[in-house]
Amino acid sequence: MAIPPSQNAFLLVCDALFSAHASPAGHPESSARLQALSHAFSQEPLLRDAVRISPREATLEELTCVHDEKYAIDTLQRLRNGRSGYLEGDTFFSPGTRHAALCAAGASVDLALAVHQRGQATGFAALRPPGHHATQNRAMGFCIFNNVAIAAAQLLQRGQAKRVAILDWDVHHGNGTQDVFYGHPDILFMSIHQSPLYPGSGSIDEIGRGDAPGRILNVPFPPHTKGADYLAALRALFVPLCQQFRPDHILVSAGFDAHHSDPLSAMGLVADDFGAMAQMLRTLADALCQGRLTFLLEGGYQLDALANSAVATLKAALSPSTPVASPPLASPQASEIIRDLQRRIAPFWAPLSPVDNGDRTPRPS
């Protein structure tokens, strides 16, 4: 029997071991991020009673359900040398990175499985290194193994879920997750991100292939986009498509770097915007997949913004479902992006309702 919404359980991964992934001086992806989250969670009565999930290292079999075997083995060998350096670009490693990266992947799997088996639960994993830029055969963008992709693949491979929906609201495109699942019919992936911005992918015409056309959704918003436009994209795209797709679990690549004070982006969100998105996801998860909703940390580099946004997300996700209210009107520019994407995926889905920006000008069909 599913736990009633008022008893929504909170499962948490937040462990000091991830601080062993030691960053170079001045690097934005540092252990201070986890310290900020841990402190913020300890101050919130609603979050203090979390069921703690202890991290454990992912197995090679778990890594290779997503990554090429050669990449996984070669990367683990490089991380075994006890030195510090860079795998590629700005993706650093230190003597403690191997254990932290394996535990980030393993904890993602265990958290998703625990949420799935319990039902009516919210899971959050404060992970380092993050994962959504890691492709099948490449480390990039601070990411080594793709935590969210590994968790989703394990839910499917172990027969826990038949379909998984992934929402990536990190300000950077989730190129690695897209790379892994670009032709996968049992994954619905949507990324809302700033464009132009690293890594330069995630255009609106990248919609999947093979057995999965229309299963990939990219919403490339311009700089200074506000939270109302994010909510409009969820309401016009992610919510109705999930209602058609019927996922058994919703995973979120929860980066908080779209906050207006983040140093690596130029978006306009505030902490309450993340809470509003989480509330929409809570209602959706309760309606479609017995409340199974799991958040895995990606970016977010201004410490106060990170902590406040994560707390707002969890407080909303742990609240009872509410009817999905109409969000504030989307901007004209965002509305056109959403309409364009709706047109591109129209051949693969039942008709979607138009986004509302208050413009009642007739348009040709």
C-alpha cells in the first residue's frame, strides 16, 4: 500500500566522503557546496528526519550500463594513481576522486531504488562530482560518471521501472544524459537550459532518433529568463508529455545554477522558482508514479543561492500534492520557443495545449 501524501518520506544522501574529491584552488565545484547544503538541511525541521542512504561504490557493471567499458576502465585506472590533475578540460581529479565518483554513482542507484521501492517518497542526493555532462565515453564539465543516467538505467535494467522521465533544470544543457538516451524509447528526457552557454549543445531540433523520436526535449532559453518561463515550459511540455508517457519514476538533474546570483550563468530564477517547479513535479509524481520523485545534485555555485534553492525544492517536494495551477504568463520569446518545440514533436505525441502568454492574436494553423 502506498504511503499517503501527508506521510511523504524523505530519503537523503549527504555524506562528507564526497569532500575527498578535492578541487583546485578557486574552482567553483568545491566541497564548500556540500557544506552549505548540509548546514542548511540541519536548520530545517522538515529535513532533519531524513532516512539516510549510505553511499557505496558503483560496480563496473553499473557503470557500463551507461558508459563504454573502455572509458570506465581507463578512467578508473587514471584515478587510481594517487595524484591530482585533469581528465579533460576543467574536469579535475584528486587522490580522493575515484572513491567519491564511484560513490556518487552507487548512491544515485541506491537512492533511486529505495525511493522506487518505498513509493510516495522524495529522494535527494548531494553528490560530488556531478554527472550530467559525462557522455558514454568522455568526462567533461566537472563530470566523470553520469549519475542520473546510471540511476535511470538501473531502474530499467533491474525491472523496477518500465519507463523513466528525467527533467534536467541545471542551467547547462544535460548533454551527457542526452547522449546516453538519444535513441531510447523508455526514457523521456527534457533539459531546460541557457543558450548560448557551455557545452553548446541542446538545440531545439535535437529531439531523438530511431525508436525514440520526440523523447528528447530541449528548451534553450536566452539569458535573463525568469522562473515564469520555466514553469510555462513544464506546464506546456513536461507535464502533458509525462501524462502520455506514464513514467514509473521521475528523476531530476537538480542544478541550481539558473539562480540569478550564480557566477556561471546569466539566468533570472530565485529560490522560490525551484520550489514551484518541485511542487509541480510532486503533483505529477503522485498522479502518475506513486509519488516516486528523486533529485540528484548537479550545478549551483553561489553557496547561499544553492542552499536556499535546494531547501525550497525539498520543502515543496515534501508537501502534499496540490492542483497544478496556471503559472504566471510566459514571456513572448519563451512562448515562441515552447511553441516551436511543440511543433517539432507534434508527429510523435497527441496534441498539446498551446502555451499562454496572454497574446490573443490569431495565428495561422
